[in-house]
Amino acid sequence: MLTDVQLRRLTPREKPYKLSDTGGLFIFVQSSGSRLWRMKYRFGGKEKLLSFGAYPEVTLAAAREACDQAYIEFGASVIRL
């Protein structure tokens, strides 16, 4: 699981990269330095991606809550990745 300290210390690299949290939630760090919250899930046998916004505007707690809420709204037909 990610912590707020880890998120604040993320630095851009030459290529974009991801750091996983829980339940398919991850932060995507672009080479420009922006840090974006995203969630991977599977629906109908296909992998999908949902975005929640940029860190620090969307906090770690808010991103986790949004991820949990998305799974509640999707229902049983969605598989967490």
C-alpha cells in the first residue's frame, strides 16, 4: 500500500511508470511530473481503465474512496485487478 510520504517523494523518470496501491488502484507518474490516479478493472472479459484525477488535488484517501465507490456502483459484473 502506498503512503502519503511515498507519493510526495515521487519523481519523474525518462519513461512514465506506475505504482500500485490496492484493489486495482494505482498512481501513474508521467515524465512531465504529473501524478494521476487510475484504476484497472475487468468488465466483460476486457480490461478497462478509470481515472480519478491528479495528486495532490485528489488525496490518497479520496482516491481509495472513489475506487471503492466505483466498484459498488459497477456491481458484481466487474472484477478487481
